[in-house]
Amino acid sequence: MPSFVQRSYRDWSGEVSGFELTTLALDGSSYSALGTLYTALDDAIADLTSGQLAKKSFGNRINESSDNGPFGANREDKILVTYKGDTSEKLFRFEIPCRSLVEANLLANSDMLDMANGEVAALVTAIEDLARSPDNGTETVTVISLRLVGRNI
């Protein structure tokens, strides 16, 4: 049975936004390996966002972070991640809130993130290593694109 990872981020005004991904199954034998993959995902997101981690959870465990600290982003500024199932070819999307705008992470004259950029490539790798298709918890996925978007939630 597949598991999940959820992350919520707090913006400069204290508002919270987040996402959820279907992941590899969480059991006694995969717990340690998944912990490493969760950390890689968190580190990659931290390099591309300015929000404060408000809550993280996976499987049935929830860890909350502090309300204190600097906030440097707006939750409506997001990275739209589009990915597909490797077998079904079905497209899926999720949004990472509180993105930070770093010109070096973007393709020239575009709102698309440059997947060859080191920080962006780390996020792509973290997602592909961890995520599974929401329709089939065993189907691996491939990230198709990352785009800067704004949402009025």
C-alpha cells in the first residue's frame, strides 16, 4: 500500500499552504530509506522557497515546526510541478508554496524553471525518487516541468 508525504509552509503574513504526494509504501523495512528521501525532498524545496516549514507529515507521523522565525515569501507564489506516470503516461500536478525568485533558476525570458540548474535538478531528483502515481502507488513518475505560478487562494 502506498504512503504519502505532506508539507505545509507559512508565508510572511503567517498564512499556510501546502501539498501532498503519493510515495513509496512505508513499512518497517522502508522506514529508514524513506527518511533519507524525505530529507532530500525537504532540502531541495528549501533551496527554492522562502516559506517557513509549518508542518510535515508522512505515513501516520506528524512533526510540527515552530511558528517563529523569518518569513520571506507569499504562499500564493508557487512552483507548479507537472509529472507523469511512467507506465500510464497520465499527468499529475501539485504546487509548492512560497517559492523564491532566483533568476539563475529560470530559463531565459520564461516562467519555467531550468531543470538543468543544480538546485532545480535536486528537486526533480528528490520528487522522482520519492513520488509515485496517485492512481497506482507502485508506478514511478517523471517530472515534466516546473513553472512559477501565482494563486489567489
